[in-house]
Amino acid sequence: MPELIVDTSPIQYLYQTGLLDLLLALYQRATVPQAVVDELNEGHAHGISLPDLTALSWIQVKAVREDALLALATDLGRGEREVLALALQTPDALAVLDDGLARQYARLIGVGFTGTLGVLLKAKQAGHLTALAPVLAQLEQLRFRLDSATRQAVLKLAGE
């Protein structure tokens, strides 16, 4: 099973839809870099509904040893840079990223990735969700960027 390294937005959206435990059900554990913890704490301080990762024993915080390879990726946020750096230093890592540019960097450096939609699709296929359409509607209400073509493709893959 790959080591899951999760960025801020997938944690936020899964938590706000009440589905953060899908990461536990599907992968048994998750890792986040300190930058993700910092971003979640900052959002929480601004009144955004976000989880307290210290209360979740199945999520560990791991320090990034070396992110010099991503120093040129100044157009990414600190969370995305640290997720990619952790994925590079972790054998059999799977990064969970929603940001399109971060996913492009992941492809470029050979890091496997998925996103919030990929986690939800896997959960549906594994029987943890009965329907994906209502979750996609919730995500859209939370301002998750989802164009109609992607929505239709995900629903088709989910058999809906």
C-alpha cells in the first residue's frame, strides 16, 4: 500500500463534507508535511471549519528533509512544495493534490498522485460511498473547482 502524503485542500474538502475518514478506510494512515499543518491552523484561525490533525492518530506529521529540488517551484504554495518534496523522499508515495500546477510538477518529477475526486471515486468503487453525485454537489457548494466535463467523467467512472 502506498504511503499517502496529503495536501491541504483534500483534507479541507474531505473534512467539510464529513468524509475525511475515507483516507483512513482506504489507506489506513496518511502523512502531511508541517506546511500543511500550518496552513490548516491558519485557516482555522480565520474561522474556517478544518480538522485538528493532532486529534487524528492515523495522520502523522513528517518533516521534509530536502526540498531544494523544488526551490524553483516558487509558483506553488508551501504546502504543495512540501508534499511533493516528501513524496520524493518517500518510497512508494502517493501524493494527494488538487492544484493543477502541483499535479503538473508531480508528473514532471515522477511522483504518483491523485486528488480529492480520485479518493472519492476509489471510495465509491470500494463500497464506502453509495453515491458520488451528492458529494460532488456538496463540493461545489464549498467552491471546489469542478467543471462540467470533469463532473460528468467522474460520475461515469462511478457508474452514475
